[in-house]
Amino acid sequence: MQNNSARRASIILGIFMAFVLIAGTVIPLITGNTNTTAQQITPTEAPIPTFPPAPASLSTVTFEKVYLHPTGIFSIGQPEGWTSSEPNKGANIAQLNLVNNDTLSVLDVYVEDAGVPVTAETLGERFTRDAINASWARFNQWEETNRSFNAETGRLQIDFRVTLNRQTYAARQQAWTDGRWIYVVRVLTPENATEYLRYLLDNFSASLNANTIFQGTPLDWTAYYDNVNSHIIRYPSEWSITDTAPGRPTSIASNNGVLLRVESQTGASITDEAAARAFVETTRTGTTVLTVQPIQRLDVSGFAVSYTFATVDGDTQSGLINLLTSVDGILHIADLRFPAADIDLNALNVEAAVSAEATPEATADAPILEVGDASMIGIYRDLATVMSSFYVIAPIPLTNNAEISGIQPTVIAPEVTLEVTAEATTAAEATAEPEATAEPEATAEATAEATAAS
């Protein structure tokens, strides 16, 4: 009996062990690997790039060389190492960026025609949070850290702290107005260069020179400046320079037959009306002088002579020539010709209309040109306005003479819209908005790449 019990127990134990062995082999095949232990990988924290050190000696940053905006509306100092982006212009704004790649610093400057009277006291109302927010749209974060108004200088100053890719920049802007134009200068630098920022802002602001002689002319026109003879004239951006050389005659033409020629002659001063009339009549055979008017442009006087003549094809054209004799005895000549018969541009009298001191009454009293087609009045007024912008000015030590003189093809920037931006380089580059209450819109597309490599 005992032998039978022992035998049964050993058989049962053998069956159980076989089941355990089979289960250990088969069950994993059925259920798969049920090990749920996840491998924890600790991410590598991205390094925060460092800023370059601020310049050791600020006195080495000088502002003697000048950048003249292609519109001729303003000029500003351009230190060594600062490059300009493509300048912007719109119907009521002219704007520029200067960028320094070595110090990751940016200057943004613009002149705006508000279209309405602006006072120093009301200037701050234009820089609302919404307006400022547009200027920092491409940064990760921004905050206004301080705002102050200096009643003595009439300047509004705003400080900013802006962040891009975990790097912090400092910015400060100054804004002021002459009642007609608004001027804004803003400098951005790394946060470790605040002394550099203050130095740049003070000197950039001091070097800004607005050519208020052009107030009343469209801000989006282009300027031609001859740095040899120091005369300047503005014209619609659709016109183009067809022939030029430093100190030589320059031809500017439209696509509808208008031709403007700017030149100078030594030893040919015009001192009275009779001499002005004789000069024009002998310039081209068959010329008939319509009217002669004395003109005063800053401290240089001269005459505006309107005339008519027949081309070799027998077509009658009209013209207006400005003759300005500078104190050095050089005769500066701007001669405008256009395909229309017997049009006296002197009759438009735009001199008062474009003057910074012009009153609505003076403009209203300006004579109206009598022509058969009333729709042409605006076109003729533009031509007269072009001629009213011819000046002899103090020499400018330009850094962008080729761009202004037309020696190289002038790049015409598109009209600015509310969303337009300029390509940034290393830190942040701003593009001005033409809306009267808007700040320039800032971009910082290249900042991450530039700083990550540092």
C-alpha cells in the first residue's frame, strides 16, 4: 500500500513539474515581452550662447561719415563696421537699419510725416502698447521697463527688455517732433553692453539731420545728390537715372517722356532776370521764354525760367529751368522738359506750398495753372514740386555716395505696409511701418543662428 501511495505522489509531482516547464516556455511566446520598464533618457540641455564683449573703448566709434537716406529726407552717422540694410520708404515714412555684426547691435531710425499736427506733449500717445508690440513681434518676449519725457528737450525716451532664444537684449529709443515730422531713433544691444547702448543712442541721435527743406514733398520720392557740386534734387521713384558720373551732367527720365538734366557750369553766374532769359534762349534754338521768377533756396538765390520749344520732329514741348549761382561762382542748373505745349510751371507757384512755413491761406492763394485738361493739373504740380526741391547744400561726407548719385543702379524699396519687415542680420533689424500710430516692426530671424555659433 505504501509503495502504491509513493508511486502516485511521484507521478503527480512529475506532471506538475512538466506543466511548469512547458508553461515557462509557451506563455512568454503567447503574451510577448511584458517587461514595462522604460529606459529613462536624460535630455542634454542646450547651451545658452554667450554675447560678445562690449567694445573696450567707445571713443573709437565715430560718426563723421554719413549715410544719406535714398529719399534725401534725412542723413545719419554711420560708424565703421555698421552696414545698412535695404532702406524702406512709404508715402509718409522714410526708415533705415544699420547693423553691427560684431557687437550684435542694431540702429533703427525713421522720419514720419504724421499728417496731423503733433506736439511734444502728445507724442507719447502714439506709442501705445499695441503699436510697440508690432515692433517686437519677432522676439520671444518684450517688456517696456521705463518711459520718461524731458520737457526741456521735448524728447520721449522708452527703455525695453527683449528676449530671443533665451538671450536678453536691451533697447532704448528716443522720439521727438518738430510739429510736422516725427523722428525716432532706437538702438538695441546685448544686455551686457548698456554703456555702449547709451553711447550709441546719444551719438546717433545727435548725428541725425533731417532735411526739412523737403517738407511738403512726398516722402517716398528718390533723391539725387552730387557730392562734387553739392546740389540735390528729389523726383518720383518711378523715374530713373539714365546717365551720370561724379561732377558731370546727370540725366533722369520718366517712362512718359519727362526728362530732367542736372549739371553745373563754372564761371557762368546768372545775376539778373535778363541774364536768366538770355541763358535759356541761347541754350536751344527756337526756345520761347514764358516767364521768369526769382527764387531763393536757403542762402543761394537764382531764377526759375519757364519756356516752350519745338523738337526736331516738330512737337511742341514745355520746360522749366532753375539757375542757382552759389557763392563760389558756380552755376547750378536743373532743366526739366516734358511733352506738353505752352505749360508755364511757374504759374503753379509751389514754392509756398512746399515751404515748411507755408500756411493753408498761402497755399490756397497760389495761382492755378489754366490748361484745357483739368486732370493734368496734378501731374504738372508734381513736376513743379520736383523743381522746387533743387538745392545747393553743404557738402556731405557720404558713405553711400554710389547709391545716392546713381553711379550704381538704385534699389527701390517697396512701399512699406503694416506687416512689412526687413531681413535681420545678427541681432534684430527693424522695419518701419507707415501707419501714423505705429512703431517700426522689428525682426530677429538671424539672431538664433548668429548667437548659437558664438
